[in-house]
Amino acid sequence: MAFRLEVEELFCGYAAQAVVRGLSMAVEDGALVCLLGPSGCGKTTVLRAIAGFEPVSKGEVRIAGAIVSRSGYTLAPERRRLGMVFQDYALFPHLSVTDNIRFGMRGRSRVEQAALTDELLELLGLAGLGSRFPHELSGGQQQRVALARALASDPAMVLLDEPFSSLDVDLRERLSAEVRDILKARGTTGILVTHDQHEAFALGDRIGVMRDGRLLQWDTAYNLYHQPADRFVADFIGQGVFLRGMAVASDAVETELGVVRGRVARRFVPGDRVDVLLRPDDVVPAADGPVSATVERRAFKGAEIMYALRLPSGTKVLAMFPSHRDHLVGDTVTVRVVADHLVTFAAESTREDPHQ
């Protein structure tokens, strides 16, 4: 297996403050991966260390097998064959779209520059806009120009630092999917830093969830959602509520919503106190369901409606119903749990336990 990027036991920081702590990951050639986490978790520092903008206090960064960063040594960013796409686009306002793109082509002949520029303008949906200036473009078009300029240098990798955060939601989702298609079509390895899980899911073959400078889980979007490694990942990815329960079998937990069964990542024994993660799609309407709940809030989402439900104990859960099941705040609904994957953790002592 060929790795374009390898990061091994990386430590970075400022003065005596460690920002990244022992982070390791490997990115296959041509893969698109994401570093995902809340503000201040260290994800941008990791990207800057990969780019050569941030020194490494311990560990190594290797690109195509060659060490580019370690303690006491940092290969200059311009010698790493990387393309960068920034949050603020970083376009030259006094240069046209064509000249912004050609800025990354230094060393090529004029004929080569013209041919590649036309190819990139066509590829990124910018044909006919080459003579315009950045201020004459929409935000989405400016981001495409920034990506075209990054690709113009034929980089070994493209690094994207929160590139869509200033765009509206619809454009962000559409553009992130387009960027994935473009990078995949060219076989370009890409690394995205974002705090938006929907963006990460749309682009990443693999996603690394970070917290406090550490990589908690490096996995597919599917596994992050259905098999989170710890509580933080479970809380951070998707929506859900923890419900207290007691194990009654190796794959079954008794809760106030009845006995919940499903495939488990962690085995437990009967009698164990556990917290079960219930996603909104796990709680479904059922005329013969074991529990009646009261609608406290609702959010119409088109084909579905998200309900916040209060159980008889006062516990609140989320449920996603088809939108033709239109209930008002205060209505009583009957529900059951249908969970394919059973995500459980040892019960937290600070949580109220209805089984005590």
C-alpha cells in the first residue's frame, strides 16, 4: 500500500504549550481525508505542520516516504509540492482569474500555461470567466479559482483549510461534492480541515476526529456514526441522546423504551449499567410501542420532521418521523426503538439511573 502522507507521533506547540499531542495517521495516495473537530482542537496546526509552516517538536512528517519535518528540521513549504486552499481564498485582487491561476505555473512555457489554464477553467466550471477579477465573482466562484490555482502547480497533495466556511449551506454542500469529484478525477490526494461534519462526510474517504490535540478516531463516516470509539465522538458526530439502561444479555439492554437489541462493538454482561446512544432514526413511531411520549419541540425538514420527545420519566429523546406524521407540540405519540447498531458505554455515575 502506497502512502502519500505519513504522520508519526506528532507533537507541535507554542512555547511550553502543546497543541498537538502524539498524533499519527497515514493517507493513501489519491485518498481524500478530513481532520474534524471543534475550534481549538489542533486540526489547523496539524495542517500547518504538514505544509511546513509549523515546526515539529517531536515525531515526523513524511511525504512520499521522504522526511519533510522532524524536531530540528523543516523542509521549506515551497519544496513540498503542495497546493493550498485557504478559508479566505487568498486570491490576488489586482490579478484576473487567468493570472491568479497562472501564478501557480511558474516554470512552464506560455503554451503550456494557456492549455492548462483552459483545462482548469473548464474543469471547475469557470469557462468564460478568465478575464474577470476576484471582486466580480461570487464566493463559490472565488473558491473554485483558489482550487484551480492550487491544482495548477501539479501538487503531490492539496491541503484545504476550512475552505467552505464562509459560504451558505446549500453552496457549501454542493461545492464540497464538486471538489471531491474534481480531486478524484485527477487522482490528487487531498486533506481537508473542518469543524463541519456534513462537509467531512461529503468529501472524506476517511475522517479523523480530534479533541485537545489528539486524534480520537481515524475511520470512515459510517463507522464514526455507528461505531464511535468514545463518548466524545458519539456526541460530536450526528445527533443523539444517551439513555440509561441495564444489560440483560450480551447484545441487549433494558431501557425505559423497552429492551433494545442490536449489533454491538463492546460486549457487556447481564447486570452492567450502561448508557445507550439513541440516534433520531433509532426512535420510530409504532402504534404498539411500549412507551407514550409527549412532543416538546418539532422542526420540519421537508420529507421528515425532527421531534424532541419527553418520556414519562422526564428523559428527552430525539426522533425523526416521516413528515406525513404531523404532530403538534403537546401531542402524545407512541414509539419504540429499532436500532441496527447498539452503541453503548459504561454508565456515567453522574447520570440519574432509573434502575436504582
